Amino acid sequence: MELVLSANFDVPNSHQIAVYESRGGYQAASKALAMTPEQIIDEVKASGLRGRGGAGFPTGLKWSFLPKDNPKPRYLCINADESEPGTFKDRKILEKDPHRMIEGIIIAAYAIQSHTAYIYYRGEFCDQGRTIDAALAEAKAKGYFGDTCFGHDFKLEIHTHRGAGAYICGEETGLIESLEGKKGQPRLKPPFPATHGVFQCPTIVNNVETLATLPFILTQGAAAYAAMGTPKSAGTRLMCISGHVNNPGVYEIEMGLPMLDFINNQGGGMRNGKKMKALIPGGSSTPIITAKEAETLKLDYESMAEHGTMFGSGGLMVLDEDTDIVDAMRVLLRFYAHESCGQCTPCREGTDWVYKIAKRLSEGSGTEEDIKTLLELCDNMEGKTICPLAAAASMPARSYVMKFKDEFLAKVKPTAVPAGAR
Ligand SMILES: Cc1cc2nc3c(=O)[nH]c(=O)nc-3n(C[C@H](O)[C@H](O)[C@H](O)COP(=O)(O)O)c2cc1C
Ligand code: SF4
């Protein structure tokens, strides 16, 4: 497998432009500027690249949704908010290979004919923010973007914007609102950002890793990228692995790799020789998978869907046999209750309510009725809100209860009502 994203991670001073260029950096953007925007979009479509922010939407197709006859300026937003628990791969790109992302931004901005790009990074990324700013200054000084790009008559400014540490600002319209200086609350869709995004102008929001993949596609060609992975999950991706394994970290994998191979090889196997109980495959909002189900799971979009879960943002968390699943659900739901932006009643009230029930259950003071109420609440939170945060809490919660029902029942308080009177 050819490394698309992580080839520079272990190279000393890989964040500096001289090192990046010595390894072939910026040749892809230089090549792209000599192509037509349509040729680039066609190349990205042919590569099969899907967005790595979570939803897995085809990148070239997304770009082609921009209206052709709209005279307003177009914007490119780079989503570096990376707040999904279990996910820490964009951080690695920002720290170790920021120029790969910047090169991707130049390619994408030219392809969609945007003259302004905003890198929106999460509030906690203080050091990473400084690294990005330094890298941008280096690339601008070389004339790679600015009044011209690589000597071509194409103007591009790239700005950075630091968030304030809210998970919901990773949702693309929450990000746009926050970028505009407003409270970071998602917008009702439609209209979608492609027509009404930043300042109500056509906008594309792309994840850091998605953009960092573009230099490879432009230099090696779409066919080389599509030759890796599976028919519907082309190429490679960065996987984060954390939890009860020996070697937690960020690893680049070819799509389609069996889950257990990844855990046992890159992840170094289970810690302290324990058995696996379950895993959360793609960040905290993805439904849980039992150890038995994991035996046939592969690291691609198709296999995740077949197993009733999602690939999400590639944030794999592995749980060993000693894990208290009820308590793990409590921790998960506390996060979502805290991060709900509060606009929609089913989410604002629902996330808080399910968290309180989970807390009761984990403390041993919940009842069997609580489990039923929790499942009912989950049903009422899905598909009834402005953004998918409510579903991001309810879908995994339901899977924890359904797949580990016995553990939940073992924790409920014995009822005071005599069985015959119920
Ligand atoms: C609650 C919520 C949080 C999200 N957080 C992030 C995030 O931190 N980073 C990210 O790239 N996408 C995040 N997304 C997905 C974005 O809305 C959007 O789909 C993505 O940035 C598009 O980029 P892509 O097409 O390159 O994947 C989040 C979505 C939701 C619903
Ligand atoms: S679903 Fe939750 S986070 Fe999303 S807009 Fe509604 S209240 Fe806000």
C-alpha cells in the first residue's frame, strides 16, 4: 500500500516547507493550476474519494453541487474542529504535515473557483493553530497563494479562525454560523451550504484529511487512488485507535482491512492479555459492535453498513472484557447532553433526560422501566431535529442497550412492587 497521508509523519521537521518540498510537496498544486477546474473535479470524482469528516459523501460530487450561474463569491471552509470523541487524526496532519493540507486547500479552492478559504480549528488546538499560521506564512511567501498562485492569475487568501471548544461547531452549518461571529448553532436545511453557506454565499465545507488526500490524487492520478481499497471505499484513510489496546495511535490503512487484523497488528492487540468485549468503530456517535460481530467487520463503508454501524470519523475505541457497558454509556451520554446546542426540544431535553437515566442505571438505582423509557426517548430524538447531534447520541445508546441488555438488567434496582401486583 502506498502511503497517501502519513508518509511524512515520522520525518524530522516535516511541518517545514523545505522538508515538505524536498519530498515532492507542492508539485500537485502547481500541476492543478495548469489544469481547468472541471478537469480537477473530474479527477477527484474518478478517484472515488469520500469525505473523511464523518458522513463519507463523495467529494467531487459535492463540489459539483455549487450553482453554475450564481455571481456571488464562493467560499471554502476547512473543518479542523475535530471534536468527535475517539478521533484525533486531523490533529496529526496539522502538527506533522500542515503543508499537505494547505496544498489540498489550494487545489480545492481553484477547482471550485473560491478566492477565500477559512480554516476553522477547534479551540483546544493552540499549538496546532500556531503551526498552521507559520506554514501558511511560508507558503504565501513562496507565492503559492495570495495575489497569484504559482504565477497563475488566480487570487486566493487563506484565513484561520479558532473556535471556542464546542463540539457542535464541527457540524458544517454550526461552523459557518460561528465563523460569521454568531452563536455556533446549526442551520435548518435546505438551503444547503452549496447555495447558502458563509455570508449566504455558495460554500464548500471539507474535512482536513479529505483535503490532505488531494495532492496524491493529482500527482499519482485518480486511477492509482481508486486501485486501493474497495469499489465503494476507495483509497486509504487515517484510523485512530484508542482504548484497551497496546499501541493506541493514528495509523494509515487501506480500506477493506479486516478489523481484527488492524487491532492485532497496528493496535498491538489487547492490553494485558484481556479479551475484547466490544468496539466503537468510527467515533462516539457510531453504534457499538460486539466482539463476535467484529470478527467479520472490515474497515470500509460497505462492511460498516452491513453490520448496522458507521465508519464515521475513523475513531476506533476498543473495550475489554472488564468494561462496564452501562457506565460507558453514561459517559457517552454526558458528553452529548453537555454539547447539545439547545435549539431543538427533542435534543435539548432528550439528551439530558437519557443522560440522567443512564446515570441512575450505572449507579444501580435505575429500574427496568427506566430502560424502556430510555429506548422510547431514543426513538423520539431521531429525525426530529435540526442537525444529527440528537441521533448521534440516541443511535449508539440504543445499540448499547440492545446488544448488552443483560448487563443493563443486572444493574437495575429490584422492584419494591410484588411481582403478582405488576
Ligand atoms: C454534530 C456533528 C459534529 C461534526 N463534527 C465534525 C468535525 O469535528 N470535523 C469534521 O470534519 N466534520 C464534522 N462533522 C461533519 C460536517 O458536518 C461535514 O459533513 C464535514 O465537515 C464535511 O467534510 P467532508 O465532506 O470532507 O467529510 C460533524 C457533523 C455533526 C452532525
Ligand atoms: S439537534 Fe441538538 S445540537 Fe443539533 S441543532 Fe438541534 S439542539 Fe442543536
